[in-house]
Amino acid sequence: MTHGKPAEIRDVLTVVDLAGRRPAAAHAIDLAAQTGAHLTGLVPVFDYLTPSVIGGGIPASVLADIRASAEQPAREAMKAFETMASAAGISFEAARFDGGEGEFEELAARARLCDVAIVGQEDPERPEGDRRAVIETLLFSAGAPTLVVPYIAGGQHRGAKIAVAWDGGRPAGRSVRGAMPFLKAAESVSVIVVDDGSRFVGEPGADLALFLARHGLSVTILRVPPVERDVAAAMLNVVSDEGFDMLVMGAYGHSRFRQFVLGGTTRDMLEMMTVPVLMAH
């Protein structure tokens, strides 16, 4: 298998952090530079001004101050993104989206037509808005393959050595299909099967290995036990021990009263991830 560029990636979307090093935006810019893809940078505006607040007798001057305090970091983030993207010489555009009420309809609409959405993991020292809701919107409302970049990451896209977490479920299958451009460009692909008692049809991981073989990929299957019944910890141990650049896995969850509830392993991975993780639901 020869390492190359994920050439089928033509349209990338990234959610731009309001402050800090912005590793997700840097990662997206590097991926766009490698592939020649067009990049859309979306900046959230967290003003939290609901209609009830606006009509609640609050003086107009106070409302204006609230809006201004929300729009200022968005303007600064957009300027920073445009500077970074211009320096890389890529095709790009930048826009804002409303993040006030946590539903992110504008974000979902834009993300439904992209090859991959890239967003940063929540930085516990620099929280902003509701990052988990942003990620859930990309996964569940937009249905986009979503690459989550750790807040400790550098700004380069590396995908020479990729691991796929496989449990035979529908989200895992969708994540593999969404990650196919990256898998085809990798030097090596491994399938991680966590032996947590789940039932598989046939030999665990063999079905995925056959599917990938038909796409010209050869894979190694790694069967590992859970760490004290913790599937996410088991996967991250393998990722660290084997030196993988990227992990592909299904995102599990369901909607409840118009809100999304993430599955335990998905939630744990978003908190503990050490390498970029491509998820799909």
C-alpha cells in the first residue's frame, strides 16, 4: 500500500475556534492544501439572545452590548482564519453561523454538502459555547463524516497509519465509507476489534478486511480486550502502542426531546482522544 493524498476530498468544512491555536482550522487548511480541496471556515456567534430575552424589557443599549460582546470574538476568529488560509494559498471562504440556542441549523445545512467536516475537541481550559452540541449537529443533523481534532494536536494532517475501530454496527460501517479517501491514501490500515462480548457474524473483523480488500487495501486485524470494561480506553491504548495517526469509528447515540444523547464509548472518546478521530453516524 502506497501512501498518497486523499484525492477524493474536494470540499472541506471546518468550525473555527474563537481563540487559541485553532488546531482544527490549521488541520483543515493543511488537508485542503494537500488535496486541492475548497475549504469553508464557519465561525460561531454565541449571543444567546432568544426572542423572550429580546422582548423582555431589556434596554436596547444593553442588548446592543450583548451582541457586540458576542460578535467581537467571531470577527477576530474569522480574520485569523482568513489570514491562515490566505497564507496557505488555498481556495477558501469564511462565514458565521448562529450558535445562540444550541440548534445550529445553519451549520447543519452547510455541512450536509461536504466531504468531511473538521472540528476541534473541547479544550477544558478554553471552553466556548457548547462544543459537544456542535459535534452532535455535524454527526446527527448533518450526517457528515466528522474529523474531531484533539486540542493538543499540531496543525498538520497525517494519515499514513490509520486504525479502524470495528464492531459490525451501522455507524461503524458508515464511518468506514466516509473515511475511504483517507484509507486509500494510507500506508497501512489496521482493524481494531475490542472483544467485549459482542456477537459478530463469522470471524470478527474478517468482513471488513474483505470489503477493504475489494478496494485494493490490505489490513491487519488487532483483537484486544477491554480495559476494565472500558472500550474507549482499550482502543486508545492500541492507538498509542502502535503509533497510529488517525482513528476511524462509528458515532453512537440517539435523539431525545430534540436533543442528542451520545453513547458511552463515543462520549468517552470525545473526552479522552489523543489523535484525530473520524466519526460518522
